[in-house]
Amino acid sequence: MSSVQGTRKMGKKPGKRTMKDRPAAGFAAFRKRTITAREFAGALASIAANTPTMYKVWVKHDLDPGFREELMLAVAQLNGCKYCSWAHHEWASIDGVPEAELAQIEQMDPANFDRRKWLAISYVRELVSARFAPVSADLEKKMRQQYSEHEIAEIVLVAKVMDAANLGANTFDAMRWRLRGTPVKGSRLFDEIMLSAAFFCIVPPVVLFLARSSKRSIRELAASLLDHTKLAEA
């Protein structure tokens, strides 16, 4: 007996799903990682413990700023954070990274990309995927051949900063889903409220910084963010 005949015999129309068969609204579609308020506080504490390294990276520019932004964009793409992807694409452009190079990171296309930089991009993505557990021995070996110990420490810190920011923004997204009537499975209202508050504290100064650095109006940058968000959601 065919599967269709079997379905008919059981009293169901072929291809028709019952309410019981359908996943809860919003649960299947929201696949991004989120974070609790407690985990976010712990991540910030861990990052704060590396303040000297942060100073070297973001103030002294021990890492090339464009390279730093490429690493952050790669992590944001991995975590599916549309807000951070937009911000660090813009920031990387300000720091002189060509649009074609940014497009390659967003599409994960290593063709003709600087091999040393692509190695670091692969490294931070594997680190984040492994929740900062040890990466593969081969990748670790290649990193130590190409980068010094302090450079690797800086690259790891950049990944940690971006991962925490991404998960915080994703939790804000979970709040948006809740307000639409489709709460995200496993996400708590308290955490969504706390991380949404943090999100709204961070976004305005970031947009202001990008506007001043790119010599564009805040209105133009805000419109760009909204357009990017709509496109990502579509």
C-alpha cells in the first residue's frame, strides 16, 4: 500500500497537517542563541578582567582596526545578529576595509582572501561554535604558526566581546517575538527585559559614533539600520 493510501485509510487527507502536527508558533523559526541576564553579567565580568588587553586592541590598536572589525563581523554573521552585522560592516568600512572583502566574509567565501586573515576568521568562528572550548588541534597549530601568543589572546578577546554583544542583541530580538505573540522557547521574560534595556543603552551611542566617523547624518544611519534589519528578517 502506498503512503498516500495509508494516510487516506487512517482518515487524513494527503499533505494536510493537524494542529497537533504543527510546531508552536515562533519556536521553529527562531534558531539564534540567546543569553540570560546572569550569563551576560558573567560574560561582562570575564571581559572586564581583560581590560589591559581591551585597551591595547581598541585604544592602542595592537590589532589593525579593520582586521578587528572583520573578525567581529564574522562572529556576528555566525550568531545571526543582524544589528551587530550592520554595525560592524559600517565600522569596517570606516576603517577602510573594501566592500568586496566584507561581502566575502558575509558569504563565507575564502576565494582570493588573505590566507592569514582567513585563518583567524575561521578560528574565531570555531571558537564561538565550541563556546570557547578548545578548537581542533590542526587549527590551533596553524594559528600558533601565524600569530604570536599575545595576538591570539587579543583575537580571542575580540571574539568574546562580539559573542556577548550578539547574544544580548538576539535576546532583544526574542523580546520582539514575544511582543508579536510568538515567545521563543526557552527564553525568559526577565532576561529579555534586562537585555532589551542594555540594547537600548548601547545602540544610540554606537549610531552616533558611526555617524560622526562616516560623516553621515544620524537619520541616514538609522534608516540604513532599519533597512538592513528588514532585509535580514525578510
